[in-house]
Amino acid sequence: MEWLDSLNLPPQLAGVATLIFIVAGAVFAAWSRLQGKREGAPQPKVQEFYATGQLADMSPVTKLVEGVGLLYQQQVRTNIVLERLAVAAEKAVEGYQADREEQDREDEVERRVAERLAEEGVTRRRPVRKPD
């Protein structure tokens, strides 16, 4: 035992030092084992499944899942309505642009006719439109 010789103990105490080392090792091993087996604070028991395999009280979770499902359905419906509104708005804009172009063409024709008549020296009365 070289470690014992490195302590420079008298030979009469070598046996006692070995015995102390063995006892200290045994005490440390017993203490470690007891600390490992010691339970901490009591943990709440979580029971997810009954013995029959059915879910335990999962009503909050099922309500949450149902709520999320309903919200998802509402989002899908909203998106569908928004898409329909966008298509309708595009059609309205196209119709407005077509009406505006037609009005611009009519105004241009009237302006040209008025210019031509002005060149010829003829005054033209605008026809009176009857209300529909």
C-alpha cells in the first residue's frame, strides 16, 4: 500500500489508518445511499388514464379543442367572404373604369363637334335630356 507509506505514519499506526479509511468509506457509501433513496417534497399524483384506458377528466382540454376548432372555422369563413368581396370590388372597379372611359369618349366627341361647329360659325344647342 503505497498511499499509506506516502503518509509517513509510524508503522504502529498504519493498521489504524487503514481501518479508519475503510470505516470512512463505508460511512460515505451508506450516507450516499440514504441520500439517493430519500424522497423530496411529495409530488402531486397525475393520473391521465383510468384503468379501463379511458381518458381521465379531460373536459377542459376538449372544450379548448372545440373552441379552437370553432375559431378556425370562423377564420375560414371570413377568408372566403373576404375573397368574394375582393372579387366583387374588382368587378365594380372594372365597371366604373369602363363607364368612365365611355363618358370620356362621349365628352371628347362632343368637344370635337363643338370645335368643328365653332370653326364653321354655327352655334349648336345641346339637346335637353329627359329624366328617365
